[in-house]
Amino acid sequence: MIFLFLQGYTFGIDIVQKFLEINNIEHILRAHQLCHEGYQVLYDGKLSTVWSAPNYCYRCANLASILEIYDNGQKKFNVFDAAPENEHDNPSTQNNQTRVSNQTISKILTV
């Protein structure tokens, strides 16, 4: 039974493996799903999610990450936290101007 309020589907390792085989690829990289640690790796490293907005909406207290993939296939997640907030960086004080913040890398993880 499918409910109308669902916003997506969750697939298991069997579907992920079949998709990889049919498309002759080794890894699925996805985004646009909040990961509190900045990233998530599932199914023996075959599926990764990257989230690059630290402290999303100024209330989630989450980390963020950027994934580097090297020619040899090695993957490295650069995990970072939000920059310290100050009056200049607060969007409520900027009159709808685009905000660019500096983020500091807090740890680097290699998968």
C-alpha cells in the first residue's frame, strides 16, 4: 500500500546491487537528504549520501561534508561544521543579500 504523503522510496542492498550491475557502475552517490554526520555510507560502500549544508536552517546542528573521489577510486569525506555565527553572518541582518560563510574542516575520513 502506498500513501500519498510519502516523499520517496527506500531500497535495500538487493535493488542497489541490481542497479549497479545493470548500469555497469560501482557506486551510487546521492545528495539532498540530511545526514547529521555530514555523510552516510551504506551497503558495503556501494551507496553514499553527502550533505553539504552545516547547521541546516540554523537549527539542525548537523555537520556537512564534501566528497573527494580520486582516479584510483579512493573516496575521502571532508567533514566540516558551520562557521561561528556573528552579526555579519546572520541572515536576518543582511537585507536579503547572498551570504557566503567560511567553513572549517574538522576531520577528514577516508573510505
